[in-house]
Amino acid sequence: MGAHKLLFSELKLWTSGRGGWIARLHKGIGACGKASLSSCSPKVCIVGSGPAGFYTAQHLIKARQDVEVDIYERLPVPFGLVRFGVAPDHPEVKNVINTFTQTAKHSRCSFYGNVNVGKNVSITELQQAYHAVVLSYGAEGNRSMGVPGEDLAGVYSAKDFVGWYNGLPSCRELSPDLSCETAVILGQGNVALDVARILLSPIDILKKTDITQPALEALAESQVRRVLIVGRRGPIQIACTIKELREMVNLPDTRPDMVAADFDAVKEALKDLPRPRKRLTELMLKTALEVPGEKEQERRSKASRTWGFRFFRSPVEVLAEPSHSRIAGIRLAINKLEGSGEGAHAVLTGEVEDVSCGLVVSSIGYKSLPIDPSVPFDSRKAIVPNTMGRVKQAAGLYCSGWLKTGPTGVIATTMNNSFDTARSLVEDMDSGTLDVSAAKPGSQSISALLEKRGVKPVTFSDWEKIDNVEMKKGESSGKPREKLLTVEEMLHVAWT
Ligand code: FAD
Ligand code: NAP
């Protein structure tokens, strides 16, 4: 029986002959079959089950022996960008799921998937039911280039492109046209490199990953042979990290294609760079300028695909084919840099350059969106304004993860900022700033509301059924998992 059937509306038991549920309530057993401590225990709910949600929950549960945590997730499946963002050829990164699973299975933690907060239930309703609400719903939008032509067929946001190859239900229909030879990726962060790598990886590598079957089939037929990764600033300001660059340099059947002049001033600047930036820049210099050894030369000469950075270029217009139906290329403004080091900024020179291409992926960053008008939101920074995770001017409301910091940082960064938010919350409970003395109904009242609205949550054990089916499906084709691609399929498996 699902979580939605545990009825306890505004602290009043709903008695409609479902004696089993009432009995469970008296025994203190929650919707997910977990023992509830007591009606007086502090109840916290978390919105979003990505790394931020799970790390916040983990810290809260560890820091206080009485706190109960409920995680509400829009999709029927947990883990946010660990499932839908992290590249399929980076399986080791996804091991964090094991820790998240331990948290989800903790007796004081419950998962409610398939609940779209802001739509199925409001933040105000959550605040009435819980002592504290932590917003950890990530950054589900993307920054737009704001240039003419960006809506043409053949232009995709990295968010959608990544969502497509990773099985995000809303991106299933994307079917990007990969019939062109040259693809341009705008932005030089790690997401841009993920997209470049997926576009150029030999299919034999991809077919052993959890990339979706439709993406695998489309990539197997792809005509893309050349990928340009375009940045508005220079090599010293590039946003990717060394591991991801090294993967590009070593990608089988590809060779780098750089513009030597872009590195003119880089050698002299090298000595003043902080160590990680220095090592990254050295690898770029080596790749761009050094004549490789014999073996590497041979490898590169046999490669059928190329990739390269193009620096000092900002998009100004996506160019259309004469029919105006799809893209023919991109016009780039040529920039020069003002200032030095990582903080230098791009200034237009007035010159432009047109690059022919049939595919543009805009990878200039994700963006958080407001989900409920009652929550303060800084539209300029696209974050929830906060001090150490405490939402400004909103007692009892907290935030963590990308919603708190903006869309930068790896999982470890998100972990640290989520622990910080949990610490703030615990401090507030300990000091009495957050009053937890009065009993709150927690999931019991929210489950009743959801049932009334026809929303049936997916529990963590429901998710485990989906997980099992996906792994079994993957096994038969030599993949770690074959993801279910629609919400309907996920719910069907969860509830049968
Ligand atoms: P998310 O992971 O986005 O989680 C937010 C969750 O909230 C999602 O599950 C979402 O469905 C849910 N949600 C949204 N709206 C609602 C709503 N209204 N109601 C309920 N739930 C909602 N880091 C690494 O360390 N290694 C990598 O290899 C790596 N690869 C990445 C690849 C990509 C393409 C991207 C974009 C990021 C990558 N990162 C990587 C960074 C890492 O994914 C982030 O640091 C981390 O996921 C941020 O966590 P979060 O919980 O804030 O957001
Ligand atoms: P990012 O690292 O912030 O990179 C964004 C890129 O877009 C930068 O090159 C930036 O250039 C450029 N850009 C921003 N606005 C622009 C504009 N208006 N016009 C032109 N270019 C613009 O973001 P991301 O690549 O989306 O990655 C997000 C986070 O996830 C990062 O912290 C990343 O490390 C992490 N991540 C990690 C991995 C991994 O560990 N393997 C994989 C994927 C993502 P400027 O520098 O000039 O602003």
C-alpha cells in the first residue's frame, strides 16, 4: 500500500474503514513501513532528491537522533543529476548512489517520489506540516544565449542534450539531428566536454554504459566528425578541469585540432598560475603546440574525428539555411581580454567570424527556477537568497545545493554546502531559534492532501523495483542498466 494512503489530515485521523492504516499509525509505523519516533519529534522535509537533498538528509539524521526527514521528489526516481546529468561513461561517479540509498533506508528517512512540489503541494502546506523545509530542487533551467536564431532546429541546450542521452523523461523526444559533419559547442565547462566526448566516443565504448538505447542508436548513425568547443575567453580562463581534458586528449579515434596563435601569451603567464590551473594549462599547451611522439602521431593520423577549442569567441547569431528551417552555422564575435588571470573578461573587438555547422549545443550553464511564489527568489542570480542556507526573511525555510549556490560545483562541493545548511538547521533547533516544541503531522497530513489531489507517491521500495527492472534490462544487452524512459513506464513498474 502506498504512502498516499496514510491519512492523518490536520492531526485528525481519517477513519474510513482502512483499519490497517489506523493500526499502523497507532503502532507508530510510517507510510514507508518505518518506525516513527513520536509525534513530537522534529520533522523536516526536503524538496529534491539530488546530491543536495540526500547529503542534507544524511547530516541531519546523523547530527540529531530525534529528527525525522522526508524527501519529496518530482520524478518517480531519485538522485537528480547523478542519474540524469553525470555522463554515462563515468560510472564511478555514480557510486554516491550507494551512500544515498543507505540514507533513504534509514529508519528516520522516507522518500516520496512523483510529488511535484509547487504544483501538487505548496511550500506553505509543507511548512504547515513540518518544522522546517529545505529546498534542494537544483537548477532545472538553462541560461539562454540571447542571440537571434537560437530557436532554430539544430540548436539545443546542453541541459536537454544531456537529458536526452541520460533518459530524462522530458527530453525523450529531442531526437537531435546528427546528420551534419561539424558541431559547435558553446561554453568550455565540464558539461561542454561531456557533450563533446559523447558526440565523438566510439560506439563500442558507449554501448557498455547506461546511455539510453535511442541515444546509442542515434550516435551510431551520427555523421558528426568535428566538434569545436567555443569559449568567450582564453585558455587560462577555461572552465573545464584536467581529468575531463585528459579524457578528450586520449579519446580513441580522435585527434585534437587547436589554433596555435590562441596560446601566444599563455607560456609567459604559466608561472603565476595556481597549481591546478597551471597543470591544466600545461596539458592544453602540450596538446596544442608540442609535436607528439611517433606512436601518438600514428594514432592521431589514423583518427577519423577531430575536436578543438576555439577561444576568444562569443555567439552573436545562429545562421539559418536559406529555407530558414534549420541552422547553417554560427556567427561568432571575436573578443580580446581585459585584465589578467582567471578574472580577465572578454571585450568585443568588433570583428566577427562565421563558422559552418549543422549542430549547436549551448553549454553556458544551468539555472535555478522559482517553483512557488511564496518563496523568495533572486532572479538576477537565479538562486534562493540565503545566509548559510537559511532562506532570507523566511523562518523555517532553508536551501542547499545548486539552488543555494548557483549551478557550479561537483558533487563534493554540493555535499559540503549541503552539510553547511544542515548544520545551520541543527544549530537553529538546538538554540531554539527554530521552535520544534509543538507537534507537527509531517508526511501524514501531506499524504492526505496528495491523496485528495489524486497524487500517489513512489516510495523508496517502489524505486527499488524500477531499479531492478532497469538493471535486468541492461544485463541482457551488456549494459549496467537500461533506463525506463517515461514516467508512465516508471510508475507502472513501481506499482505492479
Ligand atoms: P540536482 O542533482 O539537480 O537535484 C535536484 C533534484 O530536485 C532533482 O532530482 C529534481 O528532479 C528535483 N526537483 C526539481 N524540481 C522539483 C520540484 N518542484 N519538486 C520536487 N523535486 C524537484 N559532479 C561530479 O562530481 N562529477 C560529475 O561527473 C558530474 N557531472 C555532471 C554532469 C552534468 C551534465 C551536470 C549538469 C552536473 C554534473 N556534476 C558532476 C555536478 C553535480 O551533478 C551537481 O553538483 C549536483 O547534482 C547538484 O545537486 P543538487 O541536488 O543541487 O541538484
Ligand atoms: P561552468 O563550468 O560554469 O561552465 C560554463 C561555461 O559557459 C564557461 O566556459 C563560461 O565561460 C561559459 N559561459 C557562461 N555564460 C556565457 C555567455 N553568456 N556566453 C558565452 N559563454 C558563456 O558550467 P557547466 O559546464 O554547466 O558545469 C556546471 C558544474 O558542473 C561545474 O562546476 C562543473 O565542474 C560540474 N560538472 C562536473 C563534471 C565532472 O566532474 N566531470 C561534469 C559536468 C559538470 P566564462 O568562464 O567566460 O564565464
